[in-house]
Amino acid sequence: MKKIFCDIKKCIGCSACEIACAIEHSKSKKINEAIKEIPLPIKRRKAQAVDKGITISTGCHHCEDAPCVTACMSGAMYKDKKTGETKHDEDRCVGCWMCVMTCPFGALTRQKQDKIVVKCDLCPDRDTPACVEACPTEALFIGTEKEFEEKLCKSR
Amino acid sequence: MQIAIIGCSAAGISAIEAIRSKDKKSRITVISDEKRPLYSRCLISYLLAGTIDEKTIWYRPDGFFKQNKVDAVLGAKATKIDTEKKEIFFERVRLGGRVEKLKFDKLLIATGASPKLEKIPGVDKKGVFPLRTIGHTQEIQSMLGRVKKAAVLGGGLIGLRAAYALKNRGKEVSVFVRSPQILSQIIDEGSASMMQKHIEKKGINIVTGRSAKEISGKDSVSGIILDDGSKYDCELVIIGKGVSANIDLAKAAGIKTNWGIVVDEFLRTSDKNIFAAGDVAESFDVALEENSINAIWPVACEQGRLAALNMLGNEERYDGTLAMNSLEFFGLPVISIGITKPKKDIYEEIVRTDAEKNIYKKIVLRNNVIVGAIALNSVDTIGIFGALIKNKVDITPIKDIILEDYFDYGKIVNLIKGAKYGFKEKEFKETIMTL
């Protein structure tokens, strides 16, 4: 399936992905207005330190046997049978945090005001996800695992 | 092939979906003693609280059985399994208990568990309920108008959820807990006392170290008498004293049982054609390293899925069960995984508390491998601990930062890279391949 990958060798931890993600998931989709929204728009991708000078941008891995889908007791988290994407129906979410409990990547975020979880949705309104487009070093990539591997081979 | 499934909650439903994802032809017959079983059992306290509507509780659509070509025998009780002839006998309650039988090639027992009821005088009075089925919720709801005060017996997950629900409905609620702490099966004393204070501040009365010795009243409840002789007047009593596995059917058929139905790493019982999954199944626990029952939703779903695949002739190995619970009361969340109250000194505990932020975090280690964790009010990354537990990773290099607020996935990347046998979940490779 198509999903977002991060090449740790290229990631500089600049957080451009985080900001682009939060803006894309705001009501206005404009940075100057998004920062005033209540609740503040939530990023679904995080730039994290691995070691000195090494960083990674991480989010939902859209796992094949997704533990969050297995754990979801309200049927809010589900797999898209066509694309393989792990999707979340916010209307069905009851805020039990069972998905948070089981995500091996810590990739889910609690939106406390409405008591729902939010996650990477691969930017359904865009051709290229906002984080991938915003990444200044091309560390982020959207495609299949095979395509990502080929890209890695070429760049190494 | 004829596949039979007894029980149609988490494990049964998950099994049906797994079978149909691979096999469109085999006949599936499911027998359930509930007339409308496609609801999420975990949501019944939410329904009682009024925080969700009726429609949300039906977590699979009405057409589920038809879509999946399942012959659903609802409102029927399985009474006997003949393992030699491979037959199940069941009584249709609606048809006046008519007994019918069904031949099977493979059988999944997903009979779940039943609430343990207190053996005290008066439990049979009107107004005393466990909270296990949607029927219980509906019965409680129908009498709420007459209730001013309620007593909850038991301070575990169900007891507290029930108390929270009733408080949300404007009732005066007292919880009586036999143990010295609430949630004693799930979290440790330190985190429990923080949660207790928080719940009490929101107006639920909690009395620890106290149990009821009698429920008083004529036909209906009028109060309870506690073990110190004191009385508490109430019109409603909810009993949340845990559950016990429904093993009688299997036991009578000669299938190996202990606390639950004993299953192997393929979810198979002592009979090669019969599998078990969910709250009734007793399987290897990865943290305890011995057999155990973790009667929780995610375990039931995973076991149901794998048992189903194995009934179809695959060899899908089950890594084992792991205790896990997520709770939130009045905006304070707590999640626990694995062993949280170690009893032997082979375990090491690391605790970090932050009184100002009301945070409590703990990990339990055995030879530097995490076997349990608690996170209160800082829960977002606890799933990473779960992965470290399952993959049995030596966490020595990150021991000093693992409970800090800034701990995240990035901090285990080097551990994944160094892990001798890699991590089981294939998605971790996506990180490692770029290093």
C-alpha cells in the first residue's frame, strides 16, 4: 500500500512536517488563522530525536495487522479494504484510548476537548500529503514500500 | 467445511471476519444466547452513562450475518458438545427450549465469561445487577427514575465504570472496595491513590477496605449492610466483582480446562478440531511467562482472528496474551500493561511521579526487560512499552530516560537496530532499512 516513509539519513528534525500537518488539519488551512483556532489544530506527524544529530519524522505506519484496529472497541478504527490504509471514523470514536494503548509507535494523539483520537489520514484532500511536500530535504516519501526501497538504493 | 462458533461477541465476530477474509465457501454457523449480539460489550457502561447513544453500541451493522453468509442461531443456548461425533446440541429459547443438533468439522468455543456475584444474602432482590450485557444496562436504565442513591460493590474496572456512569446520570454513588486500593487487579497503589483522589473530588464516594455482608429490603433493595455493621441506604446495587470463564460446556465434553479452556500456541484446545478464544481461553501470557486469562477486548479479537485462520488449516502462531487496560475518569486517563504489582524480588521497579502535573509512571523490569508498565495522565507513548514487552528487549541503554515526558518512538530506534532477532511487527523494518 501507499504510505509515508522517512529516510532517517536525510531527516534534519526541522519540524516542517509537523507544522504542515497541523495546518492541513486546521479549519482554515492557513498558518496565520490556524494558530488562533480553538482547539489548536493537531499534528499527526512528529519529528523526534534518535541520537545526537540523528532525527526521525514519524506517524501512523498503517500496519498490515494493525493492533489499533484489533483493539478498537467501538469500530471507529478500521482498515480500508481497497487501499490498506488504517482509517479512523471520528464520529464512532468514544475516547477509550485502546488504540493509544496498543500502538507500538506511539503514533496516535488524543484530542482531549472532544475526547477523540486523531491520526495520519494521508491527507485525503491533497495529491501529495502536506508533510511530504513540506519536507525540505526530501526525507519524507509517499509510495509503496518497494518504491521507497528503490529510492533508497538510488540515493545510497 | 462446516465451522461452528459458540458465542458471538468480540472473539466470535472477529473469527467470522477472519474466516470470510480467506474463505467464502465454508459454512459458518454461530450460536449465541443473546438475541442481538452485535454490540460492543465494552461500551455498555458508556451507554449507561449517556455519553454515547444506542446507535454507537452496535459496532457491526445489522446486515453483518447476511453479508458474511453466516447462519446465526440467536437466543439459543449450547448445552452439549459431543467431541467424538463432532456434534453440538443447543436449545432454542424462543421455541420453548426445543433441542437441536449441529454437526461440525471445526468448532470455536467463544463462550466468554460471566460476572461473579457476591454470595451474600439479598443478592436476588430487585435492583441488584451485574453489568455485563446490554440487557443489564437496559434493566438498570428502566429503573433509574426511581433511584436517588446507588451502591457499587467492587472497585475494579467495571465497578468504577458503573459508578462513573451513575454519577453522570445525577445519582449519589458510593463504591465499596474490599481491597485497600481501587483497581487492585490493574494498577499499583501509588497510581490508584492518585486516581481515587481525583474521582472523589468529582463527587463519587469511595470506601476501601470495606465490603457488604448483606443487601437489605423486602422485594426491592433498600440498602446494604457493611462488614462493620454500618448501613448505607440505596435503591440500586451494582456488583462489579470480576468475571469467571464459562467453561462448563467444554469441561463436560472432556476438553482440558483450568481457570479457562486451556489452549496451545495455535489457540487449539486438547481436542484437535476444537479451538477457543476470548474471555474463556487460558493461554500463555508473555509477561507472566505462564498460562493466564486476560479477559479484555483486544485479546479476544486477536485470538478470535488467529483461531479462525488456524481452523482453516493455517499455522498462525499466537505470541501470547498480555494484560492491558485503559481507563479514564473525569478527564484523568490511566493505562496499564503486563505485570504492574510484582510480588517477587526478581523484578525491578522504576517510578517517576510529577505531583504538579498529576503524572505517575512506572515500569517493571525482569533482567532489564520490561514486563509491565503504568502511565497515569501521560499515556500517549505507552504503546511503545507494549512493543518492548512483546519483543523482550533489553532496555538498559534507555533506562534513565524511558519515563521522561520527552520519551518517544525516536528513542527506541537504536534498540530496534540492535535487537538480536529484530522486532516481530514488520513495520519496524521501515525505520531500520534507512539507517
